[in-house]
Amino acid sequence: MGPGRYLGWLPGLLTAAAVAGTPLGEAGARHLLERTGFGAPPVQVAEFSRLERRQAVDRLLADRRTVALQPPPPIAYERLSRLKDLSEEERKAVQRELVRQGGELRDWWAGEMLRAPTAGDALAEHMTLFWHNHFVSSQQKVRSSYLMLKQNELLRSQALGNFGQLLHAVAKDPAMVVYLDSATNRKGSPNENFAREVMELFTLGEGRYSDSDVREAARAFTGWSIDPETGDFRGRPPIHDGGEKTVLGRSGNFDGDDVLDILLEQPATAEFIVAKLWREFVSPAPDPGEVRRIAAAFRGSSYEVRAALGPLLLSPAFWAPENRGILVKAPVDWVIGTIRTLDVEVPDPSPLAFALRQLGQDLFAPPNVKGWPGGEMWINATTLLARRQLIDRLLRGEEMPRRPPRGTLDMHFDSAAWLQRYRDRASVQQALLALPAVQPPAAGASGLELLRALLLDPVFQLK
């Protein structure tokens, strides 16, 4: 199904300047690329600067990549229940292997984000990360790199696809079944964890359901489990509660899929998702009227993600000067985005995942079911120091040996080649900062001195 189906809402949302055919220009292109992907690679800035808003958003959303660019590391399903049958030494060996696999998985995903070749690819990866922080599971509890990989592949497959289909699939995803204890949810002794979180965090939001709704929904989800031998989802009819339930005013012999459909019927679900997308792409304070308008289009499209993202990215609020430079860069935005913006050569991206962990965003390991809180929570004395150290390491890249010590982040930055793209100090600052510098570089600063001043300016933490 082509992207044209979802573009009928575009013309009425364009500003007068965009309708008149005004190109984005470099500043507009950087804003769009920084918000929707990871950084603003100069080649992509040049490409998008020539486009009108509609053309630029259309190009972003037309990309339908649903699989990873590079094959993931080979990871086999490990039946953890067998550990009790192993010797102590064998158990330790299995645990070491699980840790190794988890590290390889993090390295692989960091590489996917770093190497996304087009702006559309970067948006797809950004949305995969968005859903990872929405439908939260953590490797610490799931304890299976295989299941976390399969969930990552699921999120990517619908990253820009259909939210309703994704919701149904995630509810039966084995990593989610383990993470929210669905496997212990059985007739006569329902576990309410998934039922509560699917309402509070995945669809409706707080205050839009009752404890009775949670209890009744939990009964509908009884019997959802996994096969311990294969790790696949498995429904268990003998422990499913087939009795009548009442959820959000609807009554029937509902199963879990029926409850998910009821949740999708609620206007509050579309509004909750759109408000979260607004905070991700526009500003920390969603506009209620705009959220309702975009949510109506989202729900009317049967929850096609493009039907929400398109109007969002074309809304006046997205382009408003007052909404520039007000979102704090998450560690992934900051680390991956900096490398991509500066065209830094990173032969081996594997240490990037460790850098992200130091900065507080450990891939596949959000801190709790609510995910990473984001915003100003990303910034503290420890993380600022770590960010500064990474900038120092990057700017020393020209001086470092071509084969640094094993495990060291190997980066090679040709500052002269990068700087020659820009005609003056002002254009260099515009390429790096969303707002004027808080601490302007010294009058005579140039080259690495100018870059250091801008990259260490507080504004560089914002997008």
C-alpha cells in the first residue's frame, strides 16, 4: 500500500510560504533532520534544503524500510529453565554467553542507527527506538537476547506502519509476555500487570480507566504464554477465563484481542499516542486542540502511523521559532547525531553502545516499565562530564593512532574537510546549534578551537 493513501491531509496543513513553494533552506532542513533522525548529515541537509515542506515530509514518509540494514548477530534461543539441570560451572558459562550476546545486540543496534543511509532510514530507526521506549521490555528481566532481538524486529516492522497491528503483535510478543508476567496470568488467579500497563502506558493513559476495567481485562488475557522449548507465543485454552467480562462499558465473553480492539476504539487512545509523538518531535507541551485534530485523522486512518506523523511534521507548531532548540537531546540523539552531523569515520561502532550506557540510555534496558523519562533528566553533572569527554575524544581523532587499544571508541574526524563546507563562523554555528550560542566563541577562534567552543556550548545539548 503506497504512501499516497495517507497524504490527503497534507495540503490544508501547509503554511502560506510553503504553498508558495519556498524551499526549507539549510536551517529548516537541519531542524527537520535533527528532529526526525539522528543529527543532520551535511549531504542530507543539502538535499532537503531545496525541498518545500510538503516535499520534504513526503520524502521522509515514503520510505517503507521494515527490516534492519545489517543482519543481526546470530543468537539462538536459550531455554533458561534448563539452568537448574546444569553444574555451577556450566551455569556460569551460560550466563557469560548471555552477557556476550546482549553486548553484541546493543552494538548491532547502535550500528544500525549510525549507518542509516537516508533520512527515511534514520526516521525508521528513530521510530523503532520510540516504540522500544513505549512498549517497554528490558533484557534484565526477559534474560534472553533472542527474544529481545525478535521484539526489536517486530517494532521495526511497524515503526512507520500500523499502530493497531503493532499493539496486537506486541501483546503476544514473547519478550513482552515475560516482561509483564502474562505467562502467570491464568483463570482463577489473574495477573493484572499487562492489563494495567496496556491501558495506562500503551493506549489510554492515566485516569481513563477504572480498577474494575483492569481486573476484567486481566481475565480476558488469561492463557497467553510462551512455549518454553522454542520461545514462541502460545495460547493455553485450559487456563483461559471464557466467562463474560465488562471492559470500558462493553460486555461479552472477551479474549485479549477483543480487549485490544475495545481500547483502539477509544478516542483517548489516538490522543494519547499523538500527544506522545508531539513530545518526541515538537515540544514538551502538546497543544490540546492540535492533538485532537491530528488524533482524529490518526484514528480515522485505522491507526496508520504516517497519518499522525504527516500532520505533526507539517503543523505550524513544528516549524515555529519558539519550538526550536527546546528538546534535550537524548544520549542516542547526542552521540549518534554528533557523529553523523560531523561526518566522523567510525570503523567499528561497537563501543558506541557502551558510551550510550555511560550517558544513561542503555539499549534494550530501559530503567522500568515507563521507559526512559527523557527531557532534562538526561542532563546532570555525571552525564555532562561524559559528553564533554566524548567531544574531547572526537576532536583528538586526527591525532590518535589508526589502531587504538581494543574496546576504545575509534573515531577519525577530518575537521578541515568538514569546515571547508561553510563560508564563515556564522554558518558553522548554524550547522551545529539550534539557537545562538550561550557562550559565543572568542572573536579569533577558528578550526578546532571554534568547533570545540560550539560543541561544548550548552545549546549543543538541545535540538
